Amino acid sequence: MFDFSIAATSGRARAAVFTTPHGDLLTPIFAPVGTQAAVKTLTPAQVQDVGATLVLANTYHLHLRPGDDVVHDLGGLHAFMQWHRPILTDSGGFQVFSLSRTRQIDDEGVTFKSHIDGSTHRLTPEDSIRIQENLGADIIMAFDECSDPNDRAYSAVAAERTHRWAERSVQAKRRHDQALFGIVQGGVDPILRVQSAEFVSSLGTPGIAIGGLSVGETKAEMLAILDVLAAALPPDRPRYLMGVGTPEDLLAGIARGVDMFDCVLPTRLARHHAAFSSEGRLNLMNGSFARDERPIDGNCDCYACRNFSRAYLRHLISAKELLAGTLLSIHNLRALIKLVNDVRASIIDDTFETRLTTWLQQWRGNAVRIPSQGFRTNAA
């Protein structure tokens, strides 16, 4: 049911097909984030129109509101959000650690207070799997603990706990129509990362996620860990780099053998009036665009670029029209999805390595983050 077949390679980059109950995923792939069972400002039809075939929803948020039992009783996420292509859910572990100011971690799980109303909740690996089985996504995550990348001692403890929780997640899983991915942790320590990769690989899960990156470490540290993991992870399963989504990071990850990505960055930048472009990141609130008749990016084929000028988008932003966020989200998502699609074609015709430098130069200047802490966080 969950077959992974590599069609072509170019260096370490791979073009593959990952089969799921709701359709095939052609990798490399970028998934828009629909934290609350919705990609912010967009309808499912618009998400499909930008070329998305996979979306991510969040276990923590949907458990708290409206409740995973509600989603289950209404037919699962596919019916609830009217998205009939593959869905991936995070385990909720990262959100427990990033959103809850008061939490108690022990070897069994985490006790935390809801960021919504302050109520107390308990989440264990078994709970996370049960919730994700209620939600019904095609791809689910083992419960993990994300550590401070700059604290090696904590990273070692968190990685070991993540391994124990991964074992329990595997044992708790009951549904056969969901692919469970183990998560590699270990901060920015290469020894811890290799140990984690070896352990998680030994569990035999259909795919392997790389967690704990894009959470405050430097770009050089992230790439060094991806270099280490490229050799440490088994080649016969998809590799999913969690929470990474600038054009440069996608290209760098693909070059190091990563197959799957997700990030809230495209829609979050849109809400901050910013757009990806081959000229660098554009702030469309800038007065210089007031009479600019050009599209956001002349190389883009999205609905926004086919129909509207930078001047019109600046007007919408100035007038606080919600349409601005919709059009910018359409563009930003399409920019990343088109990029990974073009990269996939280049891997198949074995031109990726020769085109990589050009792509990196083309997309340089789009890496500024809002906020600076990284993007594997809360809402799309």
C-alpha cells in the first residue's frame, strides 16, 4: 500500500513515487501546511490549483479544537476539510514543546496546558497515535521530543526519549492504511544524529522524518547535519525534512537526498505582504510598487501573476483587503511547488547538478524569516 519507487537519481537527489491510499506523491514534493485543517486564506480548490498534492494538518491543534473525535465522527480529515488527496499529520510533539509555557516531561509523555484556554492535557506516544488514527491522515508521525539545537546534553536525552517513544508509537499503531514515519533527532551533533538515524531506520517504518532543524541553528549547521544523514539513512524509504521551506533550503535539501518538505513560510510571508521572486523577496507594501504594472514574478504561471499587477496587490494591502493574502499565498505556494516540480524533471533528465547553481543564484534573497525562530511552529 505504501510503495516507494525511485525513478531517477542525479548525485544524491532522487525523483521517486510514494504510493498512498489517496494517490501517488511524486517526489521531491513540497506540502502546504493546513494546521487547523485549512491552508490559511485558501480553499481546497485553490490549494489544488497551485499544484499541491499533499497537505499537512496538526495533531495538537485538532485534538484541542474541534477534537479528534469530532473529526473522526464526521468522516476523518479528508471528508472534514474536503481534501481528497494525501494528508500528513505531525505528532503534536513539537507544538507541545513550543506552545505550552507550562509542561512537564517524563519518560511516559508530556503534561501540558492548552494555549487556548489553559486546560491541562496529557499526551503520550499512544495518545498521539490514537489521535492521528482518529484524524485519518495517510502519513502520520511518531511522537518525538524536539530539543534546543545548542544544548548537546539535552539533545542526547531528547533523542533517547524520542527513540523509546518511537518504539511505543510503532506498537500502538492499529490502522493499516496509514504510513507511520519515525523521526530522527539529535540537535546539531553529527554523532547523535547518526545514532538516531540508525535506531529509527531499524524500526522499519515506511518513511523517516528529520526533525529538530530550522529551529534556531545556523544554515551551515543544518546543511552539515543533512550531509551526515544523507549517508546514514536507508535509500529505500522517503526522507521528510520537517518545517523547511525557503527556495534555497529546498534546493539544498534535495541535493542532499531529501524527498519531502513542508513549511508555513509561504502563507506566513503572504500575511506579511511578502512574495518570493527571482529578484529576491519582495515587500509589496513598499511605495515603489504603487504604479508597477508587472506581475509579482514574470516567470511564474500562478493565478495571481497571470492576472494582477504589483500595483494592484499593493493597493489591496494598503486597503487591508483580505484578497491580498489570498493572492500572495497562491503565488508563494505555486513558486515553491513549481520549483520542486522543475527540479524533479531535471533529476529525471540528469541535469539537476548542472542547473543547481543557477537555481540557487536565481532564488537568492528569499531566505529572510518571519519570525527569526524558524517555521516548524504553529499555524500556516
